[in-house]
Amino acid sequence: MMRKKKAEPKRQTLITTIDGLNEKAWKLRVADSTQAFELSSEALRLSEKIQYQKGKAEGLRTFGFCHIRIAQYQEALSLLNQAYQLFVSFKDIRNQAVIHEYYGIIYRSFGNYAASLEELYKALTLSREANFQEEETLSLYHLSITYKYLGDLNNALEHALQGLPIARAIQEIMPESYHLNCIGGVYAEMGRFEEALDYYQQSLVLRQTIGDLWGVAGCYDNLGNIYLQQGKYQEALDHCLQSLAITEKTGDQKGRGNTLFNTGRIYAEWQDYANALHYLQRSLQIREAVGDKKGRAEIYCFLGALYEGSAFAQANLQQSLECLQQALTLAEEIQAKDILYKIHHNLSKTYKHAGDLALALLHYEKYAELEKEVNNETVQQRILNMQITHQVAQSQKESEIFRLKNVELAQLVEEVNQQKAQIEQALEHLKATQAQLIQSEKLASLGELTAGIAHEIQNPLNFVNNFSELNTELIDELTEELEQGNKDDAITIAKNIKGNEQKIAHHGQRASSIVKGMLEHSRTNTGVKEPTDLNALADEYLRLAYHGLRAKDNSFNATMETHFDPDLPLVSVIPQDIGRVLLNLINNAFYAVAERSRSTVQQRASVGVTSSHADTMYQPTITVSTQKIDRQILIKVKDNGNGIPEAIKDKIFQPFFTTKPTGQGTGLGLSLSYDIVVKGHGGTLEVESAQSQSTEFLIKFPI
């Protein structure tokens, strides 16, 4: 009890620490994803240590988001799946909505826009159901982004304009900045640059306010691109350089590579070729470091065109061809047709400039062919995107119809709930009955175990009693000898008494160690796993089972063989549970050989063979063995009884199934053993049997 009181405050302290870590990580997930990554990772580690499920769920949620930020989508998906299951078990609708939002982001990154929209609409529905406006506005934002990817700018703009006033009403700056940035992006796609600039700048101010450095860098880069398209090179350069400085600070390699490329493009348009080459080469190095083959192909293609241009002071056709060939190799590796056709176009121009008209024509034909394919695929993709948008809209309508039907069916649901309550009451009664039967099974095992323990203790106890009686007699003799003055005889008797006392102490210790051993096996009743010597456990329960059976039938004899792996490591199990499994299997084995022994004697007697002769024909044998095989521990309990008929082999692990006569078994022993091994320890319990010959149960534990 004292141990529990001391442990409880420590657990509460850890829970408070975990909650604090999760809260801080959640607040920093956007502004400082790196720190949020570390905080949520630590919260998750501590939660798993003390099995704090709420802390684990929230840690997994934020940790998953942090993996999205660094584009590790598969890892993020695995983490979020675990979090979602926990939130469902808690009936936490708000966080379920958050996870659906993150699923939508991941599916969008995979290019599965239909799944992205489906998940985001689930997030929107749940957030509205829970009146969770922060998540509602974020779901609308990501719906806007996915529609933008689909090329459905009207829907993208509509969802962003729906989400913006919600963010402002609840004074949530982060989602407000997201919507402003998204609206700016839609206007940029439409060619409405002034409106795009206005929204990008509003988003920039808000992101600076909340310290969202990743977002600030993105806004600067977006503004730089708009100014570049407007031909305002100085403004474009200023914004890209500010974006670059932030990406270097945050360690955003992908963003840094993109901004360096855009900066190089600006210098090239400005005809500052030295700086253009400098920034393009830096971007190339980063994209190579992060394994971005498409990005490298894009830069080499741009460099190839740059070296071919007559206005370029360092124009070099050979250099142009080398860059374009590298671009071609990379683009062909990843089958990037949208870049390949541009590369072939530039190669055609360079070869023409070099006077190699045959190669120029060859590459121009490839360019024309690929451009046609790309344009056709673009048209097909637009049609597909329109179909996706239509299907999602139709699905939303169907969802609304379904919701209305649910309202109409509310009364029926109430009736079903009443029936459910009645069924649950009946189920509780059934469970109570089942619990009584299970208790009966445990008590039966306990009775057999007690008989075995009693036999084990009786042997040393007999020695203690016998030597105590002998010493009583010797003390009387010692008194007589001392009274008669026979000192030598008295000393001899005293030595005998001392020797007997040593034997009493020895056998008393034997009994004490037996009791201590059994208490050691039963001291934990909380289901806690601990390193256990399975060889010792199996040997002890084999002896106890045998003595338990002998206590009921002293005429029974059997050969017991053990084959224990001497190199068997300690295995983390619940010893009292595995002891119960071993006792059950060994008891069944003894029962099987006892039955065969009786039937053998009866059969031989019926044909005139005496009992002593019959015994030589069949020798009951129980074999218990252990073995380590690869990453598994194998325990075998084998008997040479009558075996299990093939017809019932699949039923033996079913609750209440038994082949024993009425009153001799509940049919729960093997069912409980199966649950302990499989559900409690992640192992397997299998049976192999040859009818009329043998049965072998095999327990396997992973290590």
C-alpha cells in the first residue's frame, strides 16, 4: 500500500508534465515545427512509459502534423492512424475532426484529390457538429487548397471566403492568414495580380505577428513571384532575398531551394548573369542534397537555355548542351513529361544554333510529340478533376439527404436503444454466469495445485517430526547419563542431538523454500510481466501436478521426462498466468495417460493378460521441453495418451467444450489458456495429435 501511495503522486506529476508538453507543442506546431517535433516526441515517450492514453493520443496527433511539415507523409499517416483510434475510443469528436483534416492534407500530397476532399468534408462536418470553429475554418482553408490543385478556382475562392470571416470572428490569426494567402494564390492564378498582392501582404503581416516563420518565408516568395511576372525585378528580388534569409534560419531546405531558383530567375531576367549563375548553382546543390530530381532537371533546363542565349556574355553552346543532357537524363529517370518537352525544345534550339540541323529536327519532333501528349493529358486531367468535383458535390448532397433521414429515424433509434438495454442486461447476466464458471475452473486448478504443494511440503515436514521425536528420546537418555556421571556417553548423545537439530533445520529450510517459491509465483496479481525462468517454472508445475494427481490416486504412476534448453533466456511473462497454463496442460496430459492406462489394463484383462503384464505393454509418459528458436521461445507438453480425434480438434479451444465426464471439467481450461498465451502475451498455442498415440501442445512466445 505504501508503495502505491508513493507512486501515485509521481504518476500525477508526469501527467501534468505530459499535458504541458502537448499544449506547448500544439501551440508551436506552425510557428516552430522543429521545437513542436521535439516536445511532442517527448510527450509521446513519457505517455507510453506510464500508459497515459490521452497524452499519447495528443502527442501522436502533433507529432504526425510535424511529420507532414517535413513531407514525411507515410510516417505521418501511421502516427495519425494510431491517434485517431484513441480519439474514437475517447469519443473526442474535436480531435477526430483534426485528424480528418490532416488526412486530407496527406492525400492531397499523394495527388489523390478525391480522397482529400472526402476527408476534409468529414473534418468540416465533425467540427460543425462539435461547434469547433477553429477547426471549421481550417477545414474550409484546406478544401480551398485542394480545389485550387484541381483547377476549380471558383470553389477554391468560395471556401476561402467562407472560412475567412469565421477566423476573424473567433480572432484566430493563424487560419485567417492561411485564408488570405489562399485567396491571393487564387487571384494570382486568375492573373489578377494587384488583388493577389493585396491578400498576400495582408497574410504576411498576420504571419509576422504570430511568428510563423515558414509562412512568412512563403508569403515573401509568393510576392516575389508576382513582382517577377509584373516585371518589377527590384521588388521581386527584395522579397525573394527576405524569403531566403528566413528559410536558412528555419532549415527549410525545400523552401530554400525554391527561393534560390526564383532569385536566380530574377537575376537572369535582369541580365545580371553572374548572380543568376551563383543562385542557380546554390539551388542545384540543395536540390541534389534533398534528392529532388525534378527540381534539378528544371534548373539544368533553365541553365541550358541561358547558355544558349545570345545576350548572355558567357554564352557557350557546348555548356548549354551539357546542361540540357543532364536535364534530359534526370527527367527521363522520373518520366517528367511536363519538363521533358521543354528540354527537347531547348535542345532543338541549341543544335540549330550549333548548325546540327539533323539533331535539331530530331529533338523538335520529340518536343512536338511530348507537348501534344502533355496537352492531351492536361485536358484529360481537367476533365477528371471536374468529375471529382462533381462526385464530391453529389456526395455532399447525398450526405445531407442521409442526415435528414437520420432525423426521421430518430424514434426508431430510440426503440432500438431500449431493446439494446434489455439485451445488455441479459448479457451482463450471462457474463456473471460465465465468471462463476471461470472461477470454478480456477478453484479446480487451485485444488490440484494445493494437493501438489501439500505433498512437496509433507516430505521435509516428516523429517522434522521424526527428528524432533528422536531428540526428545535422546534428551531423556542424556539426562540419565548425566545423573549417573557418564560424561563420555552424555557427550556422544549431545552430539547426536546436535546432528539431528541440524537435519531439522535443513528440512525446515526445504519446506520454507517451497512456500517461498510458491509465494514468489503468486505475489503479483496485477498482470505485471517480469523476467521469468521458464525452465524452473515448467519443472515446478510438472512436479506439483504429478503430486496433486497422486494425492487423489496413489496407485497412479507415470514417467516424467524433461528436455530443458540450458541456454534459455529469461522471458518477460506474467508468471502466475503462465503457471496456470502449464498446470492446465500438464493436468490434461496426466488425465490422458491415466485414461489410456486404465483402458489398456481393461483390454488386456478381457483377453486374459494380467495387470502386471498389461503395465509392461504401455508406459504412461509425460514430456515437457523448452527451446529457443530464432526470436521465439518454444514450450512443449507431450503425452502418449489416446490423442485427440480429428473431428473435435478444432473445437478444443472453444469455451465450455470438454470431453471429460459431467462434473469432471468445465470446458474452460484450454479456452483460458489460449487467451492467456495469445491475447495476454502475444504468443501462439497450438496442438498436434495422432489418434491413439500422442498429443502435444506447443506454446510459442516472441522475444
